[in-house]
Amino acid sequence: MIKNKLTWFPAGSLKVRAVPLLIASQIAMISTAMISATTPALAMEGGKQPLTIERMNASPALAGTSPRGLKLSPDGLRVTYLAGRKDNQSFYDLWQMDVKTGESSLLLNADKLATNELSDEEKARRERQRIYGEGIMEYFWADDSQALLIPAAGNLYYFSLADKSVTQLPIGEGFATDARLSPKGNFVSFVRDQNLYVLDLASKKLEAMTTDGGGAIKNAMAEFVAQEEMDRMTGYWWAPDESAIAFTRIDESAVEQVTRNEIYADGIKLTEQRYPYAGKNNVDIALAVVTLKDKAINWVTLSDDKNKDIYLPRVDWLPGSKHLSFQWQSRDQHQLDLQLVALDALTKPKTLVKERSDAWVNLNNDLHFLKQQSAFIWASERDGFNHLYLFDLKGKLKTQLTKGEWAVDELEYIDETAGWVYFTGRKDTPIEKQLYRVPLAGGKVERVSKQAGMHNPVFADNQSVYLDYFNSLSQPPQISLHGDKGQQLAWVEQNAVKQGHPLYDYAGLWQIPEFGELKAEDGQVLQTRLFKPVPFDASKKYPVVVRVYGGPHAQLVTNSWSEQDYFTQYLVQQGYVVFQLDNRGSAHRGTRFEQVIYRHLGEAEVNDQKVGVEYLRSLAFVDADNVAIYGHSYGGYMALMSLFKAPDYFKAAISGAPVTDWRLYDTHYTERYLGHPEGNEKGYEASSVFPYVKNYQAGLLMYHGMADDNVLFENSTRVYKALQDEGKLFQMIDYPGSKHSMRGEKVRNHLYRSLADFLDRQLKSAK
């Protein structure tokens, strides 16, 4: 998926024009708050020190103590999390909080672990996970809550809480990836040299479960599109009773092998990568079960011989360890089947649920098999919005648990004893993520979370208490412990912005945006937010930066805290209006809103951004001659398409790491939205930026990481060549060694300083 954790903004508008009658009704939809020319709202109390680009990326982190990797121990007595250091926000140690006393303390200093260089496979895996940092990056609780498994730079460590001892496990030579504890904590499993290994923690005996991995054959590993597009980062799954492991075997022989140049400051690294371009071959995937007692491998029948070009997005064991489920997805993604096999009949899968769509079926992680009844919960968009359904094990629908014109985000926890299903969703508003619960037997939905903003709960394994990782526009991430009805039990990290907090000196200038709504050409509602400059003078006219992403499975217009908004705050302090609009195709609004883009990208999305600019032109304080659009990844694509297709709306554009020709992107993502190239040649051509290059006038800056293995650097170099052939003037900044996420303090400082300088020259110098 072409997503990123950076800040992505849009560029440009040329001429002031009368607002057409078509737009009048759309502007009438906007909230009165947005039309107001009053002083912008401040988010917090604090100092009024101007924000600098260098401070945005420096340590300690502006958001304060913002832990990641939140977990509750299986016994519910400890909260554990990873926290960056004050002098290096990207170096993580393991911390704990005692639930009974509320006391927090350092549990394990990462300096006690080896920190040797990561393998290329692990570097690629972390890029897919969007994980960046050093020290302890992941950890796993033992079932008895007395120990932890900690992978670190290819080694595995066993940390005993009883005596605080750290033991490096004897796993032999080589780099271990995708390590984890078995469900009952008796074994450690990992992948090395493309094979699956299991270590018995009692006897310290190490065994290879597979031996044929190597070259194009990979056992227990997720293929590129599974990691990048399906949110499946693993290729193996333990049976609950530890008797067996299900695993994938992928054969990459048919996937096109690309010799990719990763350009670094001190040289060029030639990398061989099997990249499944749209319309080309995918891996050949198989699913097997290996039993621990005898290492016998038995294969699951996934498809008939005529239909092997499929995806395997999910694999899940049933509670009794006698049955295995898997989700089968057709290459065109119009079909998704939940299938079930018994361990004694792996060649005879039974279909429990069928999902069908004329466009595409979205994947989710919301399948849950119940323990106290023969049933499971399944999420589906069959009525136009993502909702939860209860089925029996024969595939018969028992009840629809949630319904309405709003979307469920995720199934969070099921309390079978008390009869509650907990989930996050957008029932009250699409711009906030709240926690709700509904009776397992069906009934009224109750809201559990209280505060306005974004709630990301982490439940204990065996009780209805949860950690609430909460944030909003006015509150950096904070963590609290709650009971089953939402009652707060304790703070883990309040993270209040007060004297001594890293943000406090800057908080007095921090701006809250004004939310509003516009109408798309088909009448659907578009959510917007607008940040006003500070200080603000209603009699002045200000240039505008439109920040865009615009692609599926993403949403910018939310009541949330985001590092992506630091550059927004910098810009408003430099005298810019910053505007955002979630165009059709964006997430959490249902299939009708999202699937408008099917088979033709860059059309409805650009039209919706034009509606936003028409609205901006109606505001007295907006300088409609000076509007820029800025985005990264899909947002970079949107910036190019908007500037090329609507040059009278945008004066300038910043395009970061864009996809420019969808034939250059991967199968699972691209074909989901555009179909196979052979069946939609015109759609691919119309969705590419190249037919519109001739429309370009001026005001373009492009940047790209020269070692990007997701959106390949070739996407940008092709545009460079096309513009040069047309004799068009533009600017480009390419970063040696940088991947798609543009990580690193020095890289980001240079990037944002360059973007700010470009915007000043394009928009302010013209005044």
C-alpha cells in the first residue's frame, strides 16, 4: 500500500473566478465555523515560541512520552510498552507499569542486547511494517506472564521477570526473523534462510521444520504483496495447543526479477528484487501443516488446477486445534471466501462465507472464532458499510450485530462470559474513532469511550480491561487503563502538556482546524478541515497549501494528533492557510464513497479537490491566485494529476515519491482498483500522469528516495525525462539511500526546509 507516516501536502491555484452556480449548493454545506473569519482556535495553553523545522524532528519528541508496542501481560497485572529516549526518540527501551500501584519503571534497558546490523530481509520487512528505530522494537509475553521473548538484530533473548536476567537463546548462526513464542510459551519459532525453525525452551533442542527453502522457495514467509498490501506480515501460524504449525510455501520463480539500483551517497548497490508488476505473475503459494512430534508435512488444497492464480490473505486456527481456516481471494479481488479444513481432511476445504463485489472486496482482520459456542464473528461490507455478523460453523448467518450508514473500524475484543462484543467505529462521526460494544446475541450498540478524538484500545487476553491509546488535535497520545464500561482505572501516561513537556514552549501557537463539509458532484458529502494562519488578520489575503493524500484506506480529515501535522503548524505560523479534503475514494465512508474510483484513478479524486479550491476562492481571506497542492506517495500522484489536469486551480505542486504509471506498481494494490491491464488498457492510460504532462505550465517540485523499494524511483525519473523532452522547467530533489518513508532527522530537516523554501518562492514571492 502506498502509505506513509510523513507529512504530505498539495499545491496550487491560479486565477480568481466567480463561484459557479454548481458550487453554490456545495459551499452552502460548509459549517458556519469554517466560513467564520474569526481568530483561529488555540489547542493548548503554553509558551508562544515559534516552531522551527529543526525542532520538529529533534529529540525529545514534541509529542512527549508517546509509547508504542502497548501490551497487557496475560495475567493483567502489568502494562508494558516501548518508549524512546529523551536524547534519541528513535531508540526504544522496554518499560512497565504496575496496574495495582500505578508505578512506572524501566523494565529492560536495550543496551543489554546486541545491536548488530540488520539483514536485508529484516530491513525490507521493517519497511513494510513502517517500523523505524533502534533498540527494542518488538517483544512477546510468555503465557504465564513470567518471561518475555525479545528479538533484537537477528538474535533472540529470553528475559525472566523473576530475577531480571537476560539470556541469549542458542539458535545457531544466521539472522532470525519473524520470531515469536508459541501459544503456551514452551517453544520459540523463527525463520532463517527461508526455512522455519522451532526451539524447545526446556531442552534447548533446535529443529528445522522445513529444509527446502532457498533461492525462489520461501517457507513460512509472507510474500511482498502480502506484507505491503494485505497486512499479513507472517507466513506461519501456531495451533493453540502447540501440536502443529500451519505455514505457507511460496515459489517466486515466475515473478519478474528486477535489477534495481539503490543509489547511495558513496556508491550504487545493485539489488535483485522479484517485483510483481500489475498484470504480471504473482508467486505460486501453497499452505501446509507441520506436526511438531514427527515433523510430518501435509498440504491443504487451496484451489483446483485451473484456478491457482489466487491470494491467501489470512490463515486462522479454530480454538480446538483440530480445524484450520483460510481466506481465499481471487486474482481480480471480486471474490473472497472463508474456507475451513479439518486436520484429518486437508484436501477437502468447506466454504463457510462468500463475499462478492463488482468492484473489489476489502480485507480486514475481524474474523474471530468463539470458544463457548460453535460460531464466529465476521466483518463484511455486503450492505455498503463495514459491519459485524455472527455465523454458525456451518456458515449460516445467525444475526447482524451492527448496522447503519457508518463503518466499523475493527473488532477489538469478545467477552463471551459476559456476552459483549467490543469494537471501534465511526457511529457518531466519520472524523473520530470511538470504542463501542454490542451484545453478542445482538441488540443495542453502546458507546464505551468518552472523549472526542481517536481511541485505539488494547484489551487484556482474559478480562474486559483495556488500555486506551488516545489522541486528539489538542492532546498528544496518552494512555490510560479502563474497565469494561469505559471507566478509567489509572493513568499509564497522561502526557499532559504543561511546564516541562517538550511541546509546552510551542503550545501557545498551536492551532485547531475548523471542520466543514462540501458536496461532491454526485451529491456525496466531503469532509474538510482548515487551519488558519497565526496571527490571523481577516482583512488580509493568505496563500494556501492544500495537503492531500487522496488514496484508498487513508483519511486525513480527523480529530487526531499526528506528526504529519507538525509541518502544518509550521506553515500556519509562516502565514499560510492549510486546507485538507478527503475526496471520494478515502476510507471509513462506505463502498459507494470509496468505489467511485474503480477502473479510473485520478478523476473523481481530482474533481473533489477542485471543489475544495472553489470553496477556498469564496473565502475573503484566501489569496486565490496562490494555492499549492502537496502530497507524498498516492498524495504525490494526486499532486501531479491535480497540477497537470487542473492547472487553472493550482499554481504550484510538491510531489513526493509518486506512482506515475500504474503499470509500475504491484499486482494486489493496482489491480484491486484498476483491474488487469489487459482488460482495462484505457483505464490504465487515463490513470497515468503521462497523457497530461503537456498541460504542465510551471511550479513543480518533485522528490524521491533513491533506494525506494515500494514506489520505485523509476516512477519519478520517467516524469523527469518526459518534462525535459517537453522543454518544461521544474525542480527535483532526490535523496541518496532513502526509502519510501524518508526517515532520519537530517533527511527530514533538509526535505522540509526545501519544501518551505519552494512554497515561499512560488506563493509569497509573487505577491
